[in-house]
Amino acid sequence: MIAKRLRFKTSGATQFVDITSQLRDEVRRTGLRFGRIYLQSLHTTVGLAVNENEPLLLRDFQSLLERLAPSGAGYQHDDFARRFDIALDEPVNGHAHCRQLLLTGFATLLVEEGDLVLGQWQSVFAVELDGPRQRQLAVQLDGEFETEGSKSSPLGGEVARRAGRDEHQSKHADQALVELELTRQLMIDPDPVALPMRRLVEAGGKRLRPRLVQLTARIGPRQEPLRAAALAAAVELLHNATLIHDDYVDESTHRRGRPTVAAAEGAERAIAVGDFYFAKATRLIAEIGNGDVTSTVAEALEAICASQIDDVALRGAFPGDHESYLKVVRGKTAALFAASCASGALLSEAKPEAVEALKRYGDLLGTAFQMADDMIDFSPSSGKPVGLDIRQRVLSLPLIYAAEDKAVGPEIRRLLAGTLGDAEVGRVTDLVRSSDALDRVGDEARGLVEAALRELEAVELDGLRPTLIGLAKSAVDRQS
């Protein structure tokens, strides 16, 4: 499944925005051959509809909505004297909410032979009821995706279906190998270090870095799943070791819904556990016997440690600036993404141009991934306390952009200069949400993903291009 957000601007109220061509572009871009597109409006005053795109008919639709739920008809929702905690700029839009009840906030569209299943005159509309606004829809594409080379084959549809099943099975087989290797390595370690790490590993995580290792290890002529799983597990241990140290530095109390190692074991034990697994992961990678792989991961580890020092030093200038933020993120996050991609390709003895392209892809993807993480910190559905980065004075791009905003920036900077209690953190969070900072970060992250995908265009990827595209897009368009 591939998830993303479809963004658009509206110019007025009760406006039918035809999004058919954008959805068709997504079907072509992702290579979906047979399946479904799920749409969900992320706004209570934006509906979805399938109908004919004919100007006079659209005017009839607008008139109908206006007759059934006219503006200014005395809606209780618009009586602000009876409501609490209303923002000064809250719109009077009871009519728009009522009009949405006549539509739907969800839609499922079928895809066959790589195109939307629509009647001859049908279009898909997002119906703006309270514009002009910046809007977005959640979009998920699910089904059988095309692999490289299947378009030109008369049996392309069947090839795509088989490839989709094979890829699904291969992903689960890869994950099983990594989990088995992680379990095996943690079982042979001394309990004082193994038990805290085991709790962290078993708490879950996205396993994106090991997934990148295993995918790129299929690109070259030497494909050995067991060696790839060993490398992927070592990279995941290395990643978790960095998290242990990060949580200690940030004074975080919880990670993945459980107490951090520092909170549960104390600072001294946390540092020792992190150091142990830095050393162990490096040894496991060296034992694989590929010098280029070892050098690539060691170089990433150097970048991670150097950027951690920069991160702590820059907190004195909180919230920082865009250039400093990128410098830290490319070291702390993107370096290991890039190394995961490059080391897997090197393990498979891929061509040098493929290794370099994948390394650049990983660097851009890792940077975009961190930007998405920054946005999630401001989401109440993220599963962690909202505003945690603000409280811990961690560099955050939405906060940087909001602090530069002419309207809310001065108040944000004043609040950040003082003590950050619950009230101050809550206020800063609200100010960031009210600005265009989150939209700016989202656009920048998606731009980095598109740049990452362009890196894949000129190299042979042995049929893995759609999978890498889907992984990159889903890494940014997520809620946790």
C-alpha cells in the first residue's frame, strides 16, 4: 500500500474541484495496475463526490446546496457567545458544516489496467464548502503494482499480479530473517546490556533502515539473503544504540510507548548499553567481510556522533535556523539512511553508479523522513506528548519556520526565551499550528522525496523501482 496527501487550493465557497487528473497521475506514477484508491477528506467542510464535470450542472449543484443550507440562517454553531475557547479568527461557517452532511467525506475508486474505473462523463470532485482555503485529502493506493518491464509484455497484467504477490511474500520473509537475527544476537549478549536493548527492540519501530539494506542488497549480481539480513540487523542495532544515547541527552522518559533505557536503568547504564551495541554492531558488520560496506557504515557512525555534538551546541541558539537544522539532520538521521542504501548495494556488488545513486536517494529520504517526524510532534494523534521537541529544545523545522513568521514569530521567540512549562509549550504548539509552518515543511519534505526518486531514474534497479518509490512516499505521508 502507498499512502500520500493530495493538496490543493480553493478560491471560494461551494466550489467543485476536479481532482481526476491528479488521481490518474498518482496511478501512473506508482504503477498501480489493479486495485483501489481510498480517499478521505481531512476537513469537515470539504466533501467528495463523483459526477459530471459540466459547468451548468455544477451551478445546479451549488444552488441546491445553498438552498438546502443557506448561509446566515441562524446556525447555533455560529453563536460564539454560547461556545468556549473560540479563536478570534474563527469563521462563521455553520452552513458549510451542514452542507457537508449532504455529501461524503470518503470515497473508494477502482483501478483496472492502470487507470481509474469511471464512466464516460464522470469526474471525481473535492467539494469546497468554506473557501478559499488550503486543503488536503488522504490518499491510499492498494493492489497489484507494476514492476519494471511489465508494460511492454502482452502478459504484463499477470506479471504485475505475480510480482505484487512475490514482493509481499518477499517483504515478510525479509522481516522474519531480520527479527530472527536480532533475537539471536540479543540472546548471546550479557543480560545487563541485552535486556534493556531487547525491551527497546521488541517495542517495535518502523525497521526502515534494515528494509532499505535488504532491498538494495537485491540490486547487484551477488544476492545472499542471509548476509543481507545479518547486515540489516546490525544496522538496526546501531540505530537503536543511537536512540538510547539520544534519549539520555534529551532527557526523554518514553520511547515507543515504554520507558527509555535511561529512565528505566539510569544514565550510567544507558550510556554503557549504547556503547556496547555501537561496538557490537560495528564488529558484526566487519565480520561480513566486505571492506567497502564496513567503511560506509563507519563513516555514517562518525557523522551521527559529530552531528549529535552540533545538535547539543545549537540548543543555545534555539530554535535555530534552516541551515543549522539541515546540517544536524543530515548527520543524525540521513547519514544512516544513506549508508543503509549504499551498504546493501555494495554487499550485492552493484555497479558504482547504482551505489552512488542509492546513497543520494537515502540521504534525501532520510532528511525528508526527519522533517515528517518534526511535523508529527505537533499532531495529537502521534502517540507521544504533543510539543515534546519544544519542551526538550530539539531542533525542529516547523518551529524554525513559525519563529520566522511575521504574525506569530515574535510571540514564539518570546516564549522560547523563557521557562517552558505546560502552558508555554501548549501556546507555542498552537501558534505553530496556526501558521503556515507545517504546510511549508510538508511541501519541502515532499520535494526532497521527489528529488530522491529522480536519483533512481538513471540506474538499473532489477525491478525494485516501484517498491523504493512506495517506501519513500509512505515514509513522509504518515501519522506516527
